[in-house]
Amino acid sequence: MKNKWLLGLGAAAAGTAFYVAKMSTEKRAQLKRQLDESVDQGKQTALKYYKYFAEYMDETTTEQTFSEWMKDQVGTVKGKFADQQDNMQATLASLKQSTADLKDRLNQVKEDMQTPAEEEAYQDDIVVDSGIFTEEDEPRVQVFYPHTKD
């Protein structure tokens, strides 16, 4: 991906250089003038927006400079992240404790299941002997779909 981008950039630069080399001196001067005008216009726009920003900062902050205001904002955000980090640490500690408790409980149940006295309590005492049933006692399977005449 990076190589393709660099290759495209090189091709664009070569095409531009070729186009500029083929231009007449009059066209080059005109292109240079347009480029200078665009740069000047960009500078003026940047200064205008900087002026708006400076006025806004003067109106919103009374005794603070911009750097002091920025430090306060960064400190506020840093404090919020510190609080969130404390909450996250508490949550992780609680999760680890719950996991350990669950693991201990499952191990205890496993040990209880392996003891012979309790193992018998978990077994069913019902035994079904298929010899006592006859075909007449067993219910007939009824088919609901598709309908057929019996």
C-alpha cells in the first residue's frame, strides 16, 4: 500500500514537472502569480480566524491566558480519566474476586460429588423394565400430516 502511494506521488510529481516544462514562460508567470495569490489568501484567512479566536478567548477568559486555560482543560480531562481508571481498577478487582469465589464453589461441588455417600443421593432409584409392557399397552403413533385415510 505504501509503495503504491509513493509510486502514485512520484508519477504525479513527474507529470506536473513535465507539464510545467512544456509551458511557455508567460503561462509559468501566470501560474506562479496564481499560486502566490492563493498562499496570500490562505494566510489572510488564517489570520482572520486567529483574530476571531483571540477575541473569543478574551471574552470567555478573564485573567487567564490561552496557555493557562489550556492547562486547566487538560487537567480537568486528566482528572476525569483518573477517576475512570480508579473505577475500572475496582471493577476488575471485583471481577477477579467473583471469579475466584465461583471457582472455589465449583471445586467444592466437584469434591462433594466425588464422595461415595453423596454420590448415591444423586442417582435415580427408578428402573424401567421393558418386559412388563406389551404392544397393546403402548400408544399408537398418530400422524397428523399428511392426511391419509385409514
